[in-house]
Amino acid sequence: MQQALRQARGIFLCVGFFSLFINALMLVGPLYMLQVYDRVLTSGSLPTLVFLTVAAVGLILTSALLEFVRARVLVRLGGQLDGQLDERLFSGLLGFALGFNGNSTAQPLRDMETVRTFLTGPGIIAMFDAPWTPLFLAVVFMFHPLLGFVALAGAAILFLLAAISELATRKPLTEATRNSLGALQFAESTTRNAEVIEAMGMLPGLRQRWLSVHRRALAEQAKASDRAGAITAASKFVRPVLQVAMLGTGAYLALQQIITPGVMIAASIIMGRALAPVEGAINNWKNLILARGAYRRVNDFVRDNGDQEQSMRLPRPVGAVSVNRLVAAPPMGRSPVIKGISFYIAPGEVVGVIGPSAAGKSTLARLLVGVWAPSSGNVRLDGADVSKWNHLELGPYLGYLPQDVELFNGSIAENIARFSEPNPEQIVQAARAAGVHELILHLEQGYDTVIGEGGAILSGGQRQRIGLARALYGDPAFVVLDEPNSNLDGEGEAALNRVLLDLKARGTTVVIIAHRPSVLAVVDKMLVLRDGMIEMYGAKDEVLPKVTRAVSSVPADEGSALPAAESDTAQEAG
């Protein structure tokens, strides 16, 4: 963010340059009035009045044009900052979501909108006009020192009110923003789980939780608004009093025939113009604090979620996977879920991973494709660490079907093609491989069917099969499938088995995690994971009998203690 602002330094200088002339031309009105009172009315010269009027109108028009240009420049400044950061902000949201275990928010984009709005609003105008306040005070001093001191005292009082506003509202506004963000994130999480909430009657408790955070935000907001309102009221009291003081002082000096009545009126107008930026800053202080907080959050977000470092492009991998002393915990977690495991998968092998719930299977899947970084150890694909490999380059070589399939608002073709430049042949090839081609053709618009947010128009099984087609798009070298048959019927499972046989025939390395063992018939090796550690790993023909014997040796009254995945596998083997 700081770098973007430094690059916009020339624009800020341009705006400051315009502001100099805009503020200088603000003197046209009072000086015109001064000349009318002191020259035209005393001399009765009509040509002088006409000349002064034409000149004043021309200068006021120039000032208006400069104001217009300054506003346009500020709008484009906001657009330039957004253009420099919007791609990084959107890309950073992905890293943020991964770092917080999938819980993401679009708040950085809202913060950028807050900054951009402030840069194009009256608050930034007041900041550009404030440095020219001494210019107006100097002109008032030129009329008479006593008038200058009245104006200077007024400026000092208003500056003091601005400082009080900062001290009084900064903490409650910061707390209000923090609680508002918390309430917003909680509401977003709630809406994502609307079906569960409605089905199990969870709304009252969740609503109460949201209201408690939301009301804290409202309370802090009210506190800040009350304080800001009191200071604004004080400034609105001080401003007319200063005007009265200036006119009273000017009238006294005019009665003493030290200044003319025109000077008195002109000094009053110029003082008002000198204090306008300070009063504008007070009125927009809340927006300034909000924009400052948003700026800091955007700056921190871009810094912490920056672009991946560029590295030399590596060739397409052949699919050799090496896991070395891997230890990993979920993002923001401390206790490791994967505890020092090591194994090797040769290119073209199909490995089935089984184990009880909470054994770390899905965590292992995320580590294998590099979306989570390990605490120690590594996962290497053809010798390269997948967590450090730039995923814009690695991604096309990987196929990943997570346990919870997420599709995006767009057409089926766009989802299968991973929203890259679509290749119709590869899209159809991936759909055929996933056994979903015929299903897609029966939809009203075929591959051009827009599926809505999260694939709302599709069933769970359809989403899973289209997610599988997406994982197979582009003929990846390494495919990881996390419970790919959880939502499939018999026909879908048969299609999945054909997919695995096809991948095996093409020499694609595959890791498949399953609770239901029907897809394990085609695997070459099996890995039994328990409590984050490898219990067994080897050829299916060696591991499966051991699992079967383990099941058969469990007494009937202890059968309930057997992990479901292993029990199912053993039963099918039997």
C-alpha cells in the first residue's frame, strides 16, 4: 500500500498544485467586495464596476474548472490505487482462507473501497486545503494585526477541537470496527450453513451470539458518535462566535477610522474561508479514522498475503511422490494432526488411504497437493517441495477433489476448465473420463448451463462428479481424491472405478482416501493411518489380509471399538 502511494506521489503533487490556485482564487469574492465598497461606491464609477465584475466572474469560473479537474484527478487516483492492488487483494483472499482453515471474508475488498471512497470525498479535499489556511490568515493580518489575531485564535480553537475529536473517538471507533467485522464474519459463516441451522432449529442461539457482538459494535459506535456530535456542536458554536468577534472587531476599527467597512467585510469572509478546511476536517473526522484503519488493514493484508516468489519454471512431473518426516497441524492450530510420517509413491501407482475418523486423512490430502504447509518435513513431487512450488505453475499438473466439493457461479464448462482459457476437447475428455458427459448433455443448456453459486442447481452427486471432471482436466500427473464416492450412487461408483482404471493405465499417480471401500479394489498399495501416524503401508495384497485378521480377532463385544473405515474394508474383503 505504501509502495502504491509512493508511486502516486506525482498525482498528489498535482492535486496540491491545483489546490494552491483554488485556494488563492478563493480570495476573489472578498477582494471583489472590498473593491466595490471602497472604490466603486465611493467613486460611483460604472466602468470600474463592470471591469471588476467581469474579472471576478472569469476568476471564479477558473476556480470552478480547477475544482472539477482536481475532483477528476482524485477519482482517478482512487482508481489507480485500486488497479495496483485489486488483483493482489483478490489473490491474497485465497491465502488468507487457507491460513484460517477455510474461513475467509471479503473484508479486505471492503477496506479498499473505504480507502478509495475517502480519497475521492470531502475529507481528502479538506486535508489538501488545510495547508493554505496560513495564506488566508496572512491576508487578514495584512488588513490589521488585531483582525489577524482574532482569526488566529479561531483557527487555534478549531484545531484544538480537531485534536480532541481524534483522542475522543479513535478508541471507540476502532472497537466498533473490530466488533462489526466479527459480527459480519459470524453472519457470513451462519448463512453458509443455513440448511443445518434450519433443520436443527439452531437459529435462536446463533442469533443471540450474533446480536451480542453486533450490539457491542453499536454501543461503541454510539459512544464515538456521541463524542463526535458534541465536538461538532462545539465547533458550530465557536464558528458563529468567531464571525461575530471578527465583525465586532472590524466595526470597532472602522468606527475608529483605522479600516474601511469593506475591509471589515472582506476580513470576515476570508477568516471563514481560512477556517473552512479545519471545520471540514472535524466534520469528516470519523471517515478519516475509518479510512486510516482500513488503510492499515489493507497494508497488513497485502504484506502478509503477497504474491508468490517467482522461480524457474519446472518441467511436467512424472508423478514420483516422496513424503519425508511430515509433521503438520491445521492453520492456527498447535497440536499436530500428522506426526512424522514418511512414505514413497512410485510414478503411476494408485494408493488407497484408510483409517478411522480424525486419523488425519484429509489433512494428508491437503499436504500432498500443497495447500497447507507442514510444520516440518516435506512432500516432494519429482523432488520439488509442493508447498513451495508456485501453484500457478504446479496447478495444471495436479488434480484435487476435496471432501467438500465447491463449484463456482459459472457454466459447467468453465468449472471443469478451472476458469482458465477453455479447451472444448479437453473439457469433454475430462467429463467423459469422470462419467458425467451424458448427464451434462441432458441438462437444458448442456455444458453452457450456469450452475449458480456453489452449484446450487445440482445434486450432491452431480457436484461431486463435475468436481472429479475438474480434477481430471488437462491430464494431470498427480491426482488426490478425498472420499470421491461419498455422494455417489452405484452408477457413480462404477464410473469412478473406471476413472481409476483409466488413470492407472495412463500412468497417473493417484492417492484416493475412502471410508467406503468399494473404490479400493483397483489400488496398488494401501496406507492405514491412525492418530496421524502410519500403522501399515504396502502392497494391497499384503496390507488387506492384516486388516482382515485385525477385524476377525476383535471379540464380538468389542466390535464397536473398531474404526468404521477398517471394519468396512475388512467386511468387503471377506
